[in-house]
Amino acid sequence: MYLVDVDATGFRLRGAPAAYDEMDERYRELHRRRGNDLGIGLRLDELLTTAGLEVTAYEGHINVMTPPPGMRGPAWAARDALLAEGLVTRDDLARWDEAFKQVEQAMTGLRFFGNTYIAIGRRH
């Protein structure tokens, strides 16, 4: 069995506006409320073992990328869900959007760092 997932708790956005941290915390709260584990990638080996499989490989990779203009990460992509859940207001979204636009125009060297984990298991 081949598993791939991320550790969203380890995502970083260097050069992001201060609003990013606020946005990220609201996103994490959305997932906490829904019972989701944003760090599941850190436990892929445990999932395989629990399923009775032998772990034959387990590794992680850090992906570094320069986000294209307009890319603001998973929290921004979930803005409608955040709004529906009452975790943000339309004013929050407008403020965050403006903060990102200013950073993008300034070309401050935005870099996204994301961790991806891969685990392979087989029957004994």
C-alpha cells in the first residue's frame, strides 16, 4: 500500500503579511471543529502498522515554491467554509486580500514551504 499526505501544521509562507498567521489560525480552528488531523502525514507509518502491514519505506520531502500571484494557500481556498462556519467575516477576507495584494506588488520574496510524506507498506 502506498500512502501520501502532508503535515499542514508545518506549512510556512515566508514573506507573508501578518494577516497570514491570523488566517492560518482560523483555518486550523475550522479543521479542529471538524475533527480533522492536519498533521496526518506524520503518522502514515503508524497507520500502515495498525492495518497489519510492514512499513518498507517512510520518508518526507520539503517542497519549496514561489507562489504565483493570487495563490494564498489552503486557508484562503477555504474562505467560503470559514465564512459559513462563522470563523471569519467578509471584512476579515477583504483585509486579508488587501494585505496579500500589497505583498505581491512589493515582490518581497514569498516562498511556500510544505511537507509531504510518503509511506509504503506490505503484507508480512
